[in-house]
Amino acid sequence: MTTSTTTEIGCSIQCTNEKNTSVFTCNGCSQEFCIEQQLNNLILEHGQLKESDESYHYPSTRVIDEWEHESIAKIHQIADDIRRELKSNSEKHKNQFSKQWEELSEEFKKIHNSNVCLEIDFRQLSNKLNKLKSYLAAPPTIRFRNNILISKPNICTMPDDIFEMFAGDLEIKDNGQVVEHGSTIGHAVVRGSGEYSSGKHRFQFKIESYNMNKWIFFGIISHKVTMRSNTWAIPSCYGWGGQDSTILNLAMHAGLNGYSCDFELNDTIELILDCDHQLIRLTNLRTKRTHMMNINLLKCPFPWHFLLNIFYPNDQVRILYTDSQEI
């Protein structure tokens, strides 16, 4: 006859669970624990959590109030500064326009009284009048986006040169300050109105629209040649273009003298015509890379014009600045 004995399993942490119910075995240490004790611990922590919440000090709104007052004060100060700057720039803009208008009026009077108006006089007067129109159309402005100031007032400088004569599918806009390629694909050229035979002349152009294939050319052309849409077909054309191309001597050269094109959208390209040293210089103001080219006056005689060649649809360039240092 076999006698069976039953061994009562106790809790390993020796809790006060007299009934010794709901005992479970830990898979990690293989010891037995009762659920009732664990539940009591959770209830205790729950009560302590409420006590902590009642004694917790939440941040005061005073910090937000101080930030609000400081921000408003800064905005008021910025607004006052911009008002003064706008007033000052507006007065400068008005004075510059009045000065240029008076000078042009004197030129009209002289030519009218002389009863002689040559073609070159008429062209120069027309260009100066277009510059005045462009200047008047661009007064100091302030720009906001989503109530955030993104552009302070600035005085518009009047370029001494504008886009004038072109060949190919181009359109001159903004009173001669912008040139845009048409909807077709193909070379098209435009030259400036100014004629340069002495001194140093600086031009800055901004690439405002640029096809992913990247072809825009900056250089010079002699006044004595006929405009053609293909720049390498113009004997007096010298300069630099997209896809590492240099144009001179009726040919397009790739990578000449280490030239590598780095033009990108929104870049500002500076072109300098140094007539006294018979050379031109190109600089990308973003990358600071500069290239120089000597000019053969037998092939490109004075006077010079700046010249742009644009190839792809909707590519657009704007004249930002021109400056001359006559000697």
C-alpha cells in the first residue's frame, strides 16, 4: 500500500499570504512568487504617484509672459528701424531719379537746339530714357512671408548698361534689365547697349532661370560686326559658356586653359572688360573662381559690347549692376 504525501509550495519571499494562493514560478530563477504581494506593491506606488502630483510645481506662465513682452519690444524696435531706413532709401531713390532726369532733360534741350540728331545720339538718349523707366519701376520695397520679414528696404541702383540688340529666340524685359529665351531650343545672343573702348567696366548678372543642361555664355563682341545667333560664328566673339566651353577665334573649345563651368541657378556672374589691358575676366561670385582671357584687337576691335548666349527654353538672366572706371 502506497502512502502519498503532498508538499505545500510556499512563496519564496515569504509573504503574509496565508492562503498561499496564486503562486507562480519565475522562468528566470525558477522561484515561486505570489501575485497578491506584487499587486499590493503596485497599489502602493499608485497612491504615492498621486501624492507626488499634488506636491509637483508646474511651470509658471510668467516665463511665457516675459517672452511675450520681450518679443513685442524687439518687434517694435525692428519696425522703427525699418521705417527710418525705408524713409532714407526712398529719399535717396527720389533724389537719384531727379538728378538723372535733369541731366537727360539738358541733353534733350541741347540736341533740340542744335537741330541735329545723329543716329548714335538717338540711340543713347533712348537707352538713358529706358534706364530711367527701369529705375522708377523699382522703388525700395519690403517683403514679408507668413508675417515674417524676409527682405529689408534697399535702394535700387540704376545699371549703366542694359540689354539692347539680339538675334534668335529671345525677349528683352523689364526695360532692358532682363533677357529670357523663348520656347524653342537653340542658340540666341543679346548684347548690351554700352560701347567700351577705354577704362575698366564691371557687369554683374544673375541667373534667374536655368535649364538642367546648363548653357549660358558670358563674353564680348565688337560693335563692328553683325549679330548672329551662333556665337562661334562671330569673328570677334570671346568668352566663356556652359559645359566647359570657351569661345574665341571662330571656334568652341572644351576646357581651354583649364576652364570648367560652375554656373548654377541663382549664381551671380561678374564680367569685367579691361579695355586698357585688352583683356576680359569672368568670376562666379558664389565659388570665387576667376578666369581671364586676352583679346586680340585685330579680331575684336574696339568698341566692345558685353554679349550673352542663351540656348535652352525659358532660361533667364538679369543685369544686377554695372560700373565703369574711365581713365
